Amino acid sequence: MLSYRWKCYEWDIGGKDSTETLEGTLDVAVGTRVDLYGFKDITITSISQQALFLSNGTVVKKGTSEIINRTIDGHEDHDGVLWGGEELSLTLTYK
């Protein structure tokens, strides 16, 4: 079983500050896609008895967890000031 904990921290320059989390499980099968915002490009490409291999190069060993982080920038004005964004975190645990 592959369990996940997805977290999204969203912010903006006006003071918005919110966090959303989801937890669940994914099928352990070649071709299974991580169908979570910010990580939909990741699939399981190979499985051994000791580890799962993901399309982004991450290896999740049995009995351990791996964390994948991503940042999505929001609007940037003409002066280069970033007006908001999202910090995403995905923790995968292969049981």
C-alpha cells in the first residue's frame, strides 16, 4: 500500500494565508498516477519487492517515506513582485 499526505499552503501579498491537507492511499501498480494538484505528472514506473520507482526519479523504499516539494508562483507584476503563490508538499509512504 502507498499512503500519501498532501499539503498546500497558499499565500498572497494582501495577507491571505491558508493551508489545506488531504490524506489517503494509492494503488501500487505500474502506471498509477498521483492524481493530486501539483503532482499529476507523477506516475509509478516500476515496482520491486523493496521499492517503488516514480516518473520524477523519486524512489520510495518499503517501510519509509519520501517527501516531494513544489512551489507554484502566482501573479508577478511588471516590477517583478510576486503577488502570491502555493507551497505544495507530498509525503509518500510505502507500506
